[in-house]
Amino acid sequence: MKTSKKIVALLLCLTLALTMLTACSSSDSGSDTETTAAATTAAADETTDGVSDETGVAESTSGLTELAAGSFDGTNVIVTSIGQSADVDIADTLCSKAGLSVYTKSDIAASELNDTYTTLIIAIGGSSKGLGAAGIDENEELARAEELLDTAKELGIPVLALHTGGSARRGTLSDKFINAALPYAAGAIIVSEGDTDNLMADLLSANGIPATYIEQAADAVAVLQTVFGLEG
């Protein structure tokens, strides 16, 4: 009888031990699942906040409206600089390659605008060397830009902004011109590598401005052909 009681007691102990082990295993598994889920959520948040690790392109640009075909009139186009960088010459070349005839003057004054112009293309990018060559400082250039763009708005001349210089046309000087001029645009073409911090994307989004982001300046040719309704 005593032996039977001992066996029953032993079996009870074994059963209790197995139950506790199973419970601990389930608890650990649940903890691991929660930890994995939290890590996945954090990783997703990090990927969608700012710059995509895979592309290096600002994620917020995905919410912008793309430039529409034929959205600008190429009948009488003027190209100017905002910041006096060499990017105005690049803009002129890109327009030529696109088959668009333009009049380019880097320092055109507001008084030179009239309602015969159908589009104003602005090449945004600051250059201290370019400002010096033009005989003006950044404040004078900002004043010219503001007066020019205000006049274009009054005359109903749509503004197409180009930022093709990438990260080389970013920094304290160029950013002043970006902040001052970009909100006036009716559309923009931007090299993605120059906007990894979303400065321009945020300005475009806040003002409801459609834009096309490109990988390199040469890609602007096809975009220009599209927005001006030109054949490639």
C-alpha cells in the first residue's frame, strides 16, 4: 500500500513538472512573438520615415502629383536663373535637346516680362561665384527673384522650376533660393539626389505643386518633351 502511494505521488510530481515546463515554453514563445512584431513595426516605421534604404529617394515624393503631359505651353518660353549658378546653362541645353526653343537670360528683370511669354523656366541653384560675376549679392538676387516671380504671377505666366544640380546645389546659399522661389512654381523637375532631406518635396506638397523626380539631369529632356507636348 505504501509503495502504491509513493508511485502515485511520484506521478503527480512528474505531471506537475511537465505542466510548468509547458507553460513556461508557451510564455517564452509569446514573448518572442511580441518582440519580433515590435521590431518589424519599428523597422517599417524607420523605412517609411525619411529616405528609403533601398532607393535613396525621399519617400514623401511618392505622395506628389506627377507632371501631366502638355501642362505647359512652349510657344514663347523664357529661361532664367534663381541664384546665378551655371545650372541656367544646363537648363538651356536640356531645353534645346528636348526640341524646345527658348530665350535664356540669367538675370532678367521683372520689367522685361510681358504677357506674350507662355512659360517661365527657373533654374534654381545658388553660386557665390556666379553672383560675383553678375555683380550682385544674395540679397539682391533674392529681391530680383521675388519681384520677377510676383510679376509672372500677375501676368499669368506659369513657372516651371528645375533643380538639376543635385546635392552640389544644396546648402545654405542654394536653400535660400529654393525656399523663396519653389512655392511660385506650377510644376517642378528635380534630380532626386538633391532632395534626400525632403526640403523640396515638403514645399511642393504644402503648395500642391506637381513634380517629376529624375535620377540625373539628362533625364529632364524626356520630361520636358512630355510637359510641353513635344515628340521625342
